[in-house]
Amino acid sequence: MSAVKVAISRLDEIGIPYERPSDYLAEMVKSDAHMARIKDRLLFEKKKMAAVEERKRKQLERKENKKSQVAHVQESHRAKREALQAIEALKKSESLDSVLFSCFRSFAWR
């Protein structure tokens, strides 16, 4: 670092320019056609990566939708099972109440 500072000070003393002029235009190493091909290739790769990400996102969505659908079906089965159990319990308790109810019904209609 110190050697560079010494060299810059000496170049300033001698009057040799060491910085690039502000209007300096460097010649391109690669042609415009070649740069266009590189740009097209980069855009193609970017689109390809976007498509891969979209497929992954849709696959995850399908998995989540399937999980929620399975959970919904299980919940409906559970509700149906509970309803059937409640009906069975009601039928069992109704067998005792049916005798009383039939007596009450026959008494009420007379």
C-alpha cells in the first residue's frame, strides 16, 4: 500500500497521467451479437428456474389441499359416527320411554 502511494506521488511529480480520462471508451471484448446470445441464455435459464419453482409450489399446494380434504372427510365421518351413536343411544333409551309414551298417548286421546 505504501509503495502505491509513493508511486502515485512520483507520477504526479513527473506529470504522467495514471487515471483514466472521463471520456474514455473501452472497446468491448465481445461482440454485440455474442452479448445478445448470452443475455438470451440468461433469460432462458431464469424462465426455466421460474417454471421449476412454480411446479414445486403447485405440488406443495396439491399436497396441502389433499391433507385438508382428508381432514374434512375424516371430520365428516366422525360426525356421522357420532350421530349414529346418538341415534342408537336414543333408540335404547326410547325403548324404556316408548312404554311410558304409549301409555300417555292412549290416555291423552281418550
